[in-house]
Amino acid sequence: MNKRIVILGAGESGIGAALLARKYGYDVFVSDGGNIKESFRKELSDAQIGFEEGGHDDGKIMNADEVIKSPGIPEKAEIIKKIRSNGIPVLSEIEFAYRYSGGSKVVAITGSNGKTTTTALTYHIFKHAGLDCALVGNIGYSFARQIATSPASVYVVEVSSFQLDDIQTFKPDIAILTNITEDHLDRYEYKLENYIKSKFRITMNQSSEDVFIYNLDDENTNKNLSQYPIKSNQVPVTMRKELPQGAYLTNAMMHLKWKSEEMQMSVEDFALKGKHNQYNTMAASMAATAMDIRKEKIREALQTFESLEHRMEKVLTLKGIDFINDSKATNVNSTWFALESMTKPVILILGGVDKGNDYDLLKPLVEEKVKAIVCLGTDNQKIHDAFGEMVPLIYDTKTAADAASAAFQIANKGEVVLLSPACASFDLFKNYEDRGNQFKAAVRAL
């Protein structure tokens, strides 16, 4: 009998897992509590994979040998509780994909902020150096889909804490942890230590042959390093001191030290601007160095990288007002980094689904740089409570068009309208991309 695999959730990761499971001869069934996207439904039909949507049929799920669950499904969901009580193993799509990654190298990047930029930059350096590599995970195709349809020698994988929660053997040759700040606490019983533990799982299966790159200046990472039995080579990045091995910044120069090699590069030459991006650049460069990529190739790649859509993306300048789309800022820290890099007065567009946000962190920067706040969410009370006394103008809006238009009316020449919501987007939008795209369309319509 073929082993039966049931996949919960028919998003990109679920479909990728289904295609990979089908390729390796499993009996595959996909179950989604909501509606399945038309293009995904077609893929499942074409591959002759059984599926259901709009609910879960226990009879078709509880006979599974293994269940692969979408990262979006929390442990407290009824269906997961049932599966667990029946003793059926639950794994994440990256765990399943890893089984079939063969001898390929895996570079995995996680962290509360900067992981998408670091992943994209790492991939850009590898590609520029001529490696046969693929960009997968939370960015691009799912890891499983890539292995099923177009395997590569190196996988650069962006992984979330939710995906790490359900790994067993997943082992990156190079792991990067960009930082750990309060995020997704609603999924971790509102305990930061649970979330931290989840992030450190990226090192769980690493051996002394492997490399772990982390931010020495990040308090939560640093405080917890000794709590976990990390066997891999620990390679820090820092802006605070010189290091015998790792990446550090002094006097606007980045130094990369690895084994007996050293490379230097001026931060003026980085395509990515802003202090937070200097950390991302050091981490990606260190990963490239650990992959034995030549210094010249790293240098050229850092100069030619273009920043990502929805991450501090300049939309246009209208009547001397800059419009910036930072829709990917779904937590308070991301918005802090965005504000920290601003040099002109800001009209800030904030709001959405609050994941247990503490806005106190933003207060000093808001006081210093923000002239008005435009709320974009269904419930904005917490924003009014946090900033009502320090920001004279706070407007409530319910659409991207209203938010862009309100901000444009308040702004003067030489100021910036910044969409950096610090919240998830699911109250009014499909996802952060949809929010960013609607904002850009609204700005262009002004």
C-alpha cells in the first residue's frame, strides 16, 4: 500500500507539497477549510490529486500516515487537535521537501525582520556568482514545488517560525537568524520565550560542518544563545566591535572575516540603504563567503541589488511629496526601522490586524518625525490611544484610496507619505502584497 499523505491548506506551500508527494508515489489528499484558488484547483485536477474545500472531512483525514499542514493553521485549530490525539505525525512543507532535497545545499533564513530582504540578497549574490540556485519558501515558489518541478544544487529558503515549529530533520548547511522581536505572539500563547524557541529550531539539527550566522547586536538572540545546544560554527555580525571571525562594521566599512580570508567594502557602495539593511547585507555577504564565493562577485552583487517590492519601495514623487510603500512592515519593529531611516517629516499610514502590538517602541520616533497618522484598518482604537496625545492629526480610513488621498491632502512639499502599517492586512486586504498594490494604484491615480 502506498503511504497516505493528507495536506491541510491549499496555498502555495500545500500545492507544492501535494505535487512533490504525488511525484514520489504517495496516496495524496488535500483539504482546505476555505476556498481554493482557481489556478491551484486546476493544478490539483491536472495532477489527479483528490481534494476538498470549504471544510474538513474527518473520514478522509484521520486515515493519513502523515499530515503536512499549512504554516497558517494554528495548533489550537480543532482539526489539528484531532489529528494530534489520533497520534498522526504532523510536519511542515519544508520538512517534507527537505527529505527529497538530495545532496543539494540548503541556506535557510529566518528572523522577525529583514528575512525577505536577506533571502533575496543572498540569492542575488549566489546567482551573480553563477551558482545553480533557487529562491524558495515564503518568497517565490514553495520549497516542495521547486524540488518537484525544477531541482537545483543550492536552495535559498526563507522560513518562518510557523514552518520551523513542525520540522524534524530539516538541516540547513548555512542558517541565518536576522533578529528576534515581538511578532506573532498570538500564536505563541503571548510568550516571547515560546517564539524565541521556535526561531532557534533552525539550528536544531546542524552539525559542526554547518554554519550559523546571527546578529550579535540583537538582544533576544544574544541572551538566548547559551540556552540551545548549537553544534554549528557560530558566525556573528555586529556594528559594535571588531571580530576575529564574522562580519562587522567600523568607520562605514564592512569587514568580512572567514577562515584566513578578509574582505572590506564601503557601506557607500551598498545598493541597500539604511542601518537595518547594513545588518541584512552583512548576513547575506557572510553566507556567500561561507559558500566560498569570490570577493569580487560579492562586491559586484551588493552594488547591483534592487530593493524588493512592498519593502521601502519608492512609488513616486508628486508635487514634491515622496510616496513610499512599506506594506511588508507587518509588525512594530519593521515600522520602527522604516521611521528610523526617514530624513523628512512623515505622514504615516498605520493599522490593520494587530498581533498584540506594543506601540511604545515607536513613540520616540513618532514624536520626532511624524506630523500626522492616517489609520488604515477596521479597528484603530489602539493607535489613537497610543499616539493621540503626541500627534495632532489622526484620521481613520477604510480603503487604500482614502488613505492615499487623506495623506496627500495633509502633506506638503518636502515631506514623505509612508505606508508602514505595523500590522497584518487581513481585515481589509487579501495580504500585504494586495495592500501595497492597492496603495500604489491609489497613489498613481492622485
